[in-house]
Amino acid sequence: RSVYVLNGPNLSRLGTREPDVYGAETFADLAALCRETGRELGLSVDVRQTDDEAEMLGWLHEAADGRVPVVLNPAAFTHYSYALRDAIAQRTAPLVEVHISNPAAREEFRHNSVVAAVATGTIAGFGLRSYVLALHAIAETSE
Ligand code: DQA
């Protein structure tokens, strides 16, 4: 069973980007952690990152067409992309919204997620472990 782990803008910069907020581990470390967790759960994990909204929309359409579960860190798109929300609303399998930090504990503009209402659920604030927890949620939710 296949799962997409989709990451939005600036997440390729993990490790150098605001390490006080996002930690010292790199995107490669995150990808390895997700694939390793997938192996333990019997899931084939496809980890992707883009800074391009159109590319992210294409991946979400692909997931909807293939009934593929998704772990999604929409990054800054979380807070303003109605296009992402509309793409997620088309989903045909569970989708878990994840955040490394806890956006509710940060700046006001991060308090609102325009995608949360169309996700299956949200996991935020556990660092890279947020992804591990989300993959466990997918493993336990998928039929
Ligand atoms: C983030 C939180 C967002 O507010 C921010 O724009 C990001 C990362 C997180 O994982 O904590 O880029 O999604």
C-alpha cells in the first residue's frame, strides 16, 4: 500500500531554516524517517517537496485519482491557499495535515488553517515526529 508524504514551500530548507523553530534535521533526514516508518508499518512511502502551488495541486489530483492516502505539510499554503483546500476536498482516501511546529502557539496569521476542515485530521507540534504519528494514523485508518 502506497502513501504520499507531500511537503510545501521552504521545507527543503529544513536544517538551515530557523533551526530554533524547525530543528536541526534536514529534509533528507525527514524523508529517511518517513520511509523507515513506512517500512515498519508495511507502507510504501513516496516523499515529495515543492515550492510550487501548481505542482502540489497536481500531486493532490494524482492522489485523489489513485485513492492514495496522504500526509500533507502544506507549510505556508496552510494559511491562505483555497486552491489547496479545494484539491484536498476531492480526496478519496485519508489525508492527515501535519506541522512540525505548533502553529497555534505562533504568530496570529498561523492560527488559521484553510485546509484543516477538509483533512481527516491534523497533527502539529511534535517536530519531525508529527510525520511518524501521521503515518501511524494512516496505517490505522486506511481500509
Ligand atoms: C509549518 C508551519 C507553517 O506556519 C509554516 O509556514 C511552515 C511550516 C510547520 O511544519 O510547522 O512553513 O507548516
